[in-house]
Amino acid sequence: DAKSQEAPSRPEIPARPEPPEVQALRQAKDDQTSVEGRVIGWNRGGFHVVIGGITAFCPRSEMELGHPKSPKEYLDQTFPFQILKVQKRGRRVVVSRTASLKSERSKLRSEMRQQIETGATLEGRIATLTDFGAFVDLGAGIQGLVHISEISHQRIDKPQDLLEVGQDVNVKVLGVEKGGKRISLSMRALESNPWSDIRDRFPGGTLIKGKVQKTTRHGAVVELAPGITGLLPTSAMSLPRDASIARAFPPGREVSVQVVNVDDRRHRISLVPEGSAVEGTWHDFQSFRKDQDEGSGQGFNALADALKKARIESD
């Protein structure tokens, strides 16, 4: 019959087991663990890597988290790789270094975030400068923001006035929000406060040269020292009624002024031009400041009247 005429079936030949080194690669792929590999060459698409006697391929895009360096810089170097594919019994193996780098960076980030707490002082590097501040790389890809107001006690118009990308800086952590994804930093907090001894540096009656920083409707803001400004009010300028303050006191102009009053709590210094009627004896100035503190003073005009009266009486 037909059954008796069928050719006898061949016994199935069991598949040969994969070499141990290939099995090890498959296991590493399943476990998502890293393996050591040495770069032995490259082509336009990527790099040839030897792992445990097996040649694998790492695509160019999988070698570096950023832009790859020159291929020569990777040659004969050993790196950790993760296995992406194992095909054709190990004759085609694709690996990735970026996957391993991301895993390592994630671990470092976790460790770094444990160190980043309010009040901590850290080292970092300026990564980016913007109009509103500077982003500082604290390591492991973690960045924090130094707002422009926290860069220095010295007044600056833009971060580029004092900082540049790549510069190493020390910062203090002001706050950590959103699980460490938003970090507020300060460089200013690590500087000595120029206002802490302001009364000793600029006692009332001091004559000093300063530079006009800007003008407002109230007068001219004069820089007396880095981080220290005082106000030369319009009423003390003796300008004609229709005169322009901005033209009379342009930014950058050097002026000679006298310190009238220092308010270290509110960071304010009152000034008058050198040689104005406000000049008098130290006793006159102390009396004027006492009146101001008690709220009975009438401003610069009151002091001028008092000094004029004192001179008349002395004559």
C-alpha cells in the first residue's frame, strides 16, 4: 500500500548548543548587565569590538552620549557595553556603550541628589549663560540655576559680565524642589557681605569719588565700591529746573560726593555733591542723622539750613 511505499523518516538531529561565550552574551542581554569590550577598529557606521573572543559591532550613535570623538581616541580602549542583539549563533552581535553610560549616570545622579541639600556648598562648572542667570553643572548631568541676583553682591547687567561657559565655580544650595529636578543655587551667598561693615568703611561725612551707574527720576545711583551704591538725589544736584539729569550725570561719569547717611539695614546710602552746603562739623552731621532717625528731620534742605544758621551764629 501507499504507507508501505513512503520513505522512512530521518531522525531529527538535535541543534548544536551555542558556544559558552555566546550563551554568556545572551545571558548578559537578558540580565541587562554590562560586559567589557575592547575597540579594535571602525568604519563609517560604527566600531568593531571584541568581547570574550567574539567580535561585536557598536553603531556610531551608540558609542557616546554626546557627539562621538575622533575614532582614533577609542581604538584599543576597553569600555563597558550592553548587549542589544545576539543573532546567527553569535555571528552577529550588536552592543551599546551609551546604554551603559546612561545606567552609570543614573546611579551617579542618585548619589549626587543625596548630597544636594539646602545649605550645602558644592563645586560646579558653568554650563549655560542666559539673560536671567547661569546654569551650573554639578556633575552626572545634574544642573542648578544661579539667578542673576544671586551671582554677586556687585550689581551686574548680565551674567556674562562676570562669568563664562566652562568656568569652575563654588555655589551654595538655596533650595531643592521637584525631587531634585529644580535646584536653586547662589554664588553671592559665599561672598563676604560688603554691607556688613559699611558704617566703618563709609562713616557719615566721608568724601569719596564714585562712578554714576544709572539715573532715575529720584537722582543718580553712584557706585562707591564693588557691590556698594548710594543715591545722589535730584534735590541735591543744584541743576536748573529744565535740566536733564541723564545728561548731567551720564553712566560712567566720575563724581566727587559726600556721605550723608548710611542705612545698613536697608542697604541705602544718601549722598550730596562734594562742596555743597551739607558740609559742616561732625557734630552737625551727627545731630542731623539723629533727627532723621527720630523722624523729625526735613531732609537735605533742613540740614543745609541748620548748617547755614550755625555758620551765621559762629560769625
